[in-house]
Amino acid sequence: MYKKSLLIIFFSLVLSTLFFKGNIAVAEVNSLDNKKVISSLNKTAQSRASTKFFYESIRNNIMTYFDMFENREINEKELEKLIKENISPALKNSDDQVALELSEEKSKINTISIKSSYVEYSLGKLGANAKEINLFAKHPHNAAKTKNIADVASREAAKRYSKYTLWQGNGDAYRHALWNAIMTKNISRDWAYQVGYAHENLKPGEKAPDLDTKMDITNNYRGRLDGTTYKDYNDVQLTQIVADTVSKGKKVRIRTYTSGKADRVLDGVKTKYVNKFVETTSGGRKR
């Protein structure tokens, strides 16, 4: 028994070492790739890309503007003006935009990358990552509408679904689908497509790194279909229509209620991560 335990420990250490070395190798390759990209940029962009401060400064500014808008300290036109005057000029060409993404990576240096156990019950903050910031810099006139629609989607999900469904469940699927449906109807399908990917820190059409992100992207897509199909309905009607599509299994989830062994108890309810897409249901729906 003692020898068996020692063997298990030994092989665990070997695997951990291999995994660690593998991560170092990947990091070194990425570092070399980044150096090549940086060297291809203009002088100003090279300087910006070399430190975390370019990204962190712009991110702090745009998130402050969104917070001011959320707190009704500024209106839609004022939000657009602040972005247009203070964010857009710093990101006026492709070199600047690439520099922002590289600077964002510098901001993440020395952080340990592990599978997140963070439970999120809303769409979260807009303008937190470089891809979103680049989009809003190009289209500041869409910022307020996008923010308002995100807030509507998060509020409606919280009203219509029990809390345990709002992460990886039916309510989560509804939130993403509704956000994209209303953006498609009120802004454009192309904008919803771009910002839906950017919010996941991905380029349009980029492959999702994990099943959780893939779930969000899939429900974003199906929401855009709803926004196209039901474009002649008003927003209030659309909130009901999308909820009905969730109940009918037209969206996807990766976490379900379970009466058996649970891997996470959410709001007092036993739930289980199923590691695959399953059809949504009316489970947890309150209205």
C-alpha cells in the first residue's frame, strides 16, 4: 500500500512537471510570436504594445464612462462623445488596435491560468477586454445601445428564471440569446455578431477555447436568428418569444438540476455540469 502511494505521488509529480514545461514552451512560442508582431508595428504602437499601461489606461477610462452612463451621470450622446474624443483617437489604425491587444496580454503576465470557478449571473462589464474596446472605438454611436440592451437581457433573465439557472443553465442561455436578439433588431445583425464574439474575448468566428464559451457563442447565434425572424415584434414581445424558445429546447445549456450527486449547489439547488450541450427546457422559469 505504501509503495503504491509512493508510485502515485511519483507519477503525479512527473505529469505536473511535464504540464508545467509544456506551458512554458507554449508561453515561449507565444512570446516569440508577439515579438515578431511588435517589430512589424509603427514606432508609437511598438512602444504601446511593450507594456501593460496602454491597455490598462484605456480600459479604465472606457469602463469609467460606462459606469457613469449606468449611474445616469451622462446620457447616450455624452457617452458617445467621451469615447469618440478620448478612446477613438488612440485606436485610429490597425497598428494601434493590435498594440492594445498585445498590451492587454502584458497586463495578464504573472497571473496563473487555471480553470475558472467563478459563477457569473449577468453579462458582466462591457469594455473590459481589448477586442470590445477596439469595437467601441470604431463605433462609439453603438456603445449606449449595446450597454442598455445588455442590462435589459440581464434584468429579464433574473426576473424570468431562478438563480440556479443563470450560470450555464436555461437562464444563462436566455440572457445571451435575448441580448443578441434585441441587438440584431435594434442595431444590426453584424454588430451583434461582432460584439458577441468580442465579449468572449474572441475574434469573429474564432473557435471557443472551452465549452462554457462555446455555449455562450451558440446561444448568441441563435438569438441573432430570433432577432431576424421576429424583427417586426417590439422588445417586450421579444423577451417573451425568446423565453418560449428556451422552453421549447431551441437553445443550449451545459448545467442541469440534479437529484443525485451535484458538483455545485447554486442558490440552494443541486446542479451538475454535464460536459456537453443539452437542449434547454422550462426548468427554473418563473414567468
